[in-house]
Amino acid sequence: MVKVFSGGVARALGFLRCHGAPTVTRMIKTIAFDADDTLWHNETVFVATHKRLCELLSRYHDSEKVDDLLNNTERRNLERYGYGIKSFTLSAIETAIELSNSQVSADEIRQIIALSHDMLDHPVEILDGVPETVSALAGDYHMIVITKGDLRDQSRKYSLSQLDPHFTELEVVTEKDPATYERILKRHRIDPDEFLMVGNSIKSDILPVLEIGAHAAYVPYPHTWVLDVADREPEGPRFHELEGIADLPNLLTRIAG
């Protein structure tokens, strides 16, 4: 099941569809998109599940204590489990055991597992402006998706999104750091000067891409996972901040100059 959240999509796209884009010399040839919270909603699902977990464990501690311990447990387990719902679930069970001094019941653990099932079965909710923007750009640019997380879950969402025909590749990686981006660009024979990464995470989608000399476009999302908060602000002429993804065609025109 796919839900498309539509609204006012870039007025410029309407002009492009009706009249065609002016001929320009493009600097950017490849556009990579983050998936979660850039193409479709994700963190809102985790926020809702955190709330349900706090309610489930409220007889042991208040919600602030549950959240703090869960965040610390996830941080400690990232190296072992990586990112995604399955990693979250293991950390949530470990948190429950610690909070309850090992008194958590089998039924409560079953309910935590049920929360993870709900997350894995959650419909793909496409962000406003994404289908129109991706469709408008697909004919002129080489486009790929680069995302962190669990391979099976991300592949499921990618397929259900119905956006996959517009992309040539789905790259699910264990981490988004400069070395990872360099490997991907080398494998696809992409020049960093001609590469633009679009995403909602300053830490994962922006800073490491700027570090390798490529362009990065930041599209804010209302929620940011506490473990994905950057320790510094991006800067430089290759950093671009957009109000929404529908502003991307205009940015590409400005970059082309």
C-alpha cells in the first residue's frame, strides 16, 4: 500500500512539463537521493513507536528515562546491529530488560516484537512533491538512491514506493561516510564535480558528500533521530538548502549557471 501526500508542488515543474526546459549546460549529471524522510516518511513512524514503547514500559520508569536509556542502548549497539527496525527492536528489548531489572515479562517482550512488526508492515507514505519532482528529472539525469538501513526493509519500501522506475540503482549501505560515497562514485564512474546528493540528514547526506568535493542539497524534515544529529554546520558553495524537494529543478538550473 502506498500513500502519496500531495499538495502544492513546484510551480516551475508545471511550466517544464507544458513548455519544456530551456537548454542549459548542466554541471550535475548524477543525482542521488536519500530514501527515509527524503522520498518517504520514516522517522514519524519511529517517533510514534517510541511513544508506544514508553507507554508499555511505564510501570518500570517514566518516558524520559525510557527514551534516554533506549538512545544510549542504540548508540552502543550501532556497531553490532547497524541501522533499521530490527536493530531498534533488539535495543528496545535490551532496554526493557535493563529498566525492569530483568523482570520484564514474556508478554511484554511479545508486545515489543509486535511493535516492530507494525513498523515493518507500515505503508510507504511518499513525501509531498516527490513523485512529480523525480519524474520531471528522470529523463535528464542519471538518478540513484543511497540509503542506510536493513536491506530487506529498504528494498520493500523502494518497490512499494513505485518510484523505482525512475532510478538506475538502489544502494543500501551500512554507513554514510566519505569512504562509502567515494566507493559508490568510483563504482559508477561518477565525477564528484558532477554529483549531487539530496537528503534530510546533515550528518549522513550532506557533510560527508561535501568532504569528497561533491554537491549536497539539504531538504529539512520535521523530525531528526537523536543519533543522527550533526556536530557541525555545513558550509561552502557546494552546500544548498531547499525548502522542499520540489525546489530541486530550480537549484539544478542555478548550479548550471
